[in-house]
Amino acid sequence: MSGIVVGNVAEIPDGGRKIIVPFRGRAGIGIFNVKGAFYALRNICPHKRGPLCTGEVAGRSSTEAPPSVTDGFVGYEREGEIIRCPWHAWQFDIASGQCLVDPAVRVKTYPIIVDGEDLIVDVDVSDFIQEG
């Protein structure tokens, strides 16, 4: 593993993202700022290999049964913590990579190190190099 500087803190405001598409158009990674914490996700949805990091960043709905007209509650939680794949709307937790549609599925995450103003992703360099 080795660190690659992918940007600086000021260039990704709270709720923002930066997508890094590496050499020869490989899928790359998305860097996200969620309430001041930085996370990196692989830009491939494990469902059908869509460009995950280009999807909508939002929250998720929650309910208390029964969600009827007179009883129950429908709420919205975790705003800015969930990414939805633009192809089939599968949802993933940005911090952990955990799929909310199927808990057995995860998207690859990478540790982010904040060094002064630099954002450094701790990655295996082979994730960014295409052979041939």
C-alpha cells in the first residue's frame, strides 16, 4: 500500500465529492466529504458495475409501522451519507461501503489520510494501472 495525494481539503466542501478517473479511463475512485470526514469509494457499483460515484448523494427514508394515513411515521435520515448508483438506485453507505439493498454486498473503500491540507488515499497502486 502507498499513499497518493488526490486533492486538498478546501477543494471538496461538506457534502461535495471529487471523482478521480485514473490512467486509460479505468473506473477510479470517488472522494467524499461527509460532515467534515473524508471517505473514498471505488467508482464501480458491485451490482452491475455502474459508475457508482456519479450517483445522487442523499439520505434514506425510514418508517415506523404501519405507515398509514393516520398512524405511523415516515422520516428521512442520514442526509448526505448515502450514495445511490445512477443505474439501478442501489444504495451504499459512503463511510463503510455497505450496501443498504443487500447487506452481503459492499463497495471497496480506501482509507483517507488528511495531512495538513492534503487528502491522501492509501491504495494499492495496481488499482490505478491498466496492463497492456
